[in-house]
Amino acid sequence: MSSDDLRALYQEVILTHARDPDGRGIVDGWTGRAREVNPLCGDEIDLAVGVEGGVIRSITWEGHGCAISQASASLLTGLLEGATVADARERIELFRTALRSRGEIELDEEHFGDAVALGGVSRYVARVKCAMLAWVTLENALATS
Amino acid sequence: MHATTPELTDDEVRTIRGDFPILAETVNGHPLAYLDSAATTQKPRAVLDAEREFLERRNAAVHRGAHTLAAEATEEFEAARATVAAFVGADVGEIVWTSNATEGINLVAYGLSNAAFGDGDPALAVGPGDEIVVTELEHHANLIPWQQLARRTGATLRYLPVDDDGALRLDLVGEVITDRTRVVAVSHVSNVLGIVNPVAVLVEAAHRAGAIVVLDACQSAPHAPLDLGELDVDIAVFSGHKMLGPTGVGVLYGKRTLLEALPPFLTGGSMITTVTLDRAEFMAPPQRFEAGTQRVSQAIGLAAAVRYLDAVGMPRIAAHDRQLGARLAEGLDAIRGVRVLGPVGVERVGLAGFDLAGVHPHDLGQVLDDRGIAIRVGHHCAQPLHRRLGLGASARASAALYTTDDEVDRFLDAVDEAAGFFGVRS
């Protein structure tokens, strides 16, 4: 019933992660933490990151929001746990550039794994903030770490 | 009284739709079903033409200049005021043009604190020991200006709570509205719940306490006949763009004696009599509250909107609207997983706020948009009410005189299918 456009936005991997997200529930031992709100829709995320020797050991979060924002936080957790802080910062920047490209730049699987599914959001300008929320919050949490 | 007013027929609604060019648009490959009229209504050609006609033939600044266009523009601007006054049961001198309803509420809130500085009638001054009462279901526009007034003056902000369904707790009116109360601010119709609040009860309590009543009529003015004189509120505000008119124009109604006592909010040109370098004397209302160059074409557009509504007939629009509201609420209620917000069995306009279990409103809105159906999602500028209802956000479908049963049914089908799309049902 739904159009191909809608299926491209809400890919199965997004729906699956939104229903049962990874990293939910903040775990003690974190070294940096940040909280962000999307004032347009009231979505909120509180994200904690544990960094040890320049490597991200844990990303956990709490919050509520739409399927895109919840899946994005979940995918981010799996993708960047184990990455160096420098690598994580670089990939957050690449993610931001692609998401703001209005569909011009695709996410590559090598850097983003399953999170490439979020690339479809870049064609929906009103939803880019939903996908970006967790990534921006991680960036801010790393800055406090 | 309601039951005897005939609804608009399908043919009449079809004719009305022909007057709104945008309703023929296609969105994402589907005919547009515009169910976001509570955010802003679409505009009929009569409104667009009135603005264009004025701008092409009579445009001039009003209340100044001696040339022909200035005189014609002033005459038409003031005629628009009279048209709007008659539409809401007010005298022409009781109607102040504002940019929108938000500015109207701020005008009153700042006027009340300016009274403390010796402007206007000192009896209006609000200060420590005084109380300002709002309700838990207000739009932020009818909450934050009062929070700020309390902060500026040392007055106390209190609120009338709602029950679990969102109905005002009338049993607490006597506790909340007391002889310390100076202002009671309430919306006529909730922009989230679509229910009509029992304004008469609050007016009576407020007046008994010696307080003024400020009514947010944004969601009632487009939906049903509005007689502000009969409601006996002291102040009322509404927005042009929510009642077929242009953006950039709103209306503040105030009882004449109150407007005469109230000091100005914005000051500058066009609102003064005598000015020296040290001080100024202010004009009588309504000009006292209309500083600077006015939104002339917008006011003229709003008058055209009011004439359009009058020609269709507000009682019949109200009947159509109630029917659509019932169709929305009952249809949503029949969908598994949907919680319709607001108490049942009370008067409702053509608006339904709801929650679909397991589906965030933004995702629901996206699925509906894919089918050309426009609804509002989010907190609708009413975060405290959402918090009280245990929600962060909700979805809202709202109708207007041009809305059809078919659009409501398309919307209901799409909500039902969205639950399947997101896999929240086994």
C-alpha cells in the first residue's frame, strides 16, 4: 500500500532498530554525557559515552522520539562502540554532510555499516534533525569527556 | 438549537472548495487532503482578490496624508474594522488590529505591567500579592506572556488543572479564582482537544472576584458564531490566518472601559496626540494600541474572509464542523490502538487530537503525507497539557468549512494502515 518513497525512508533495518533499540538505558562508568532536545517535536535524548585511552568503550542513552531518531541512536551505538574518538568525530562529520545533502551524497557501507539505511532521510529536509539528534549529542558528550 | 441548523450539503461544500485554489493541488501523487486548518486555514479567492485589488488600486498608509488614496485606504481600513466588529458582536471602537493573537495577549500583559509605572489607570497595575490564573490546557501563547508578567511584577501565576481526560477541573474554580485574582486567561476551544471550554463558569467566577477574563478565541472564531459581548469576556484575541484571512493580522477585542484604562504596549507613530522631547500624550483606543504603519491589506483581506464566512453562514459552518468533529473522533476511536484525546460527551469542534500506540506522531504524519494527507504532529504549542496527558507529542486532524467526509475517511484509513506499516500490531 505504501509508496516506494516511504519504504526507502523507513527501511526494514530502521523499523527493526526503532522497535528494539540497542544501547538504551544509561550504564555507569561513562566519561562524557550530553542531553539534547528537538524543540520542534519535543524529542529528547540523554547520551553517555565511556572513553578509555582514546577509544569509545560504551555508548548508552535514554530518550524518546520518532522511529528515525530512535533507530539512529541505536545504529550509532553499534557503529561507534570500539572506534577511536578521532574516527568517531570524522564519521559524525561525514554523516552530517551526507544528511544535509538533500539526497546528493550517499552514506558508504564501509564507514557506516547498517547505518547507511539512514541515508534516505537526507531527502526529507524536515526529518534530518530526527536522524542527526543522537549524533550531535554524541559529539557534545565527547566534548565533555 | 444546534440540531435544527442544517449542515452544509455535499454540493455546497463542493462549491466552497472551488473557491479555494490550493485544495485542487496534488501532493505526493494524491489529491491534497488538508486536515491542518487549526494551524492555518486555506484562503478563498475572495480574500486573495481583496488584498490584490486594494494593493493595485488604493494602496496608501492610513490615518495620515491628505491625498485621495490615503483617504480611500483609511476608509477601507476602518470599514474592515467595522466588519470584523459586527462578526464577533463588538462595537467598532473595541477592535484593535494586531499582528496575530500572540501579540494581542502580549499587548494586554505588558499593558498591565506598564500600569505599574504610572501609565493608564493605576487600578490596573499588577504586583506582588496579585494572582494571575491560567489553565493547564493553554496554548503557549496564552501561558508564557502571563508567566512573564508574573516574573516582571512579582505577581503569582496559578493554574486551573485538568482531569485525566483533559477537562477543566470546575470543582476547583472556587479554590483557584479568589479575590486575589486579577486576570483569568483561558482558551475558548482547546487547540489540542477540540473541546469547548465552559467559559461562562469562569467568567462568572472571575467577575465575582473582580478579575478580568482574557479569552483566546483562535480556535472558536473560525468554527462557530462568536458573540463576545454575550460571552461577557473582557478581552479576546484571535488570528486572521486561522479564519480564512491573511497571515500578519490578528484581532484584539477589549471592552471599551478596559481599553480606555489600559496603557499602551508598543509606542511610536500614529498612537499619540501631542509629543514633546520629554513626553507624549496617547490617543484613545483603538489607535492607542496601533503604533506604527498598519497591516492594511491584511486587515482588508480579513474583512473579506469574514464576509465569506458570513455569506456561507456561521451556524451552518458550525453544524458542518461538529459533524466532521464527530466523524473524526468516532472514526479514530474505532481504530485499534488509537486514544482520542479529550473528554467524551462534551461539545467538540471539527478537531481531534490523538495518539496511536507504538507509532510516534512524526512517523504517522510522514505516512499520511505520503498519501497527500496533511495533519499536525508534535506538541502543538501545549507542552504542559501533553505532559499532563502522559504524552510528549500527539497527532491532530482539524477540519474547516471546506473539509469533506471523504477526506476524513481517507485520513482514517491511512491511520489504520500506518499501524500495520510500523508493525505495532501482531
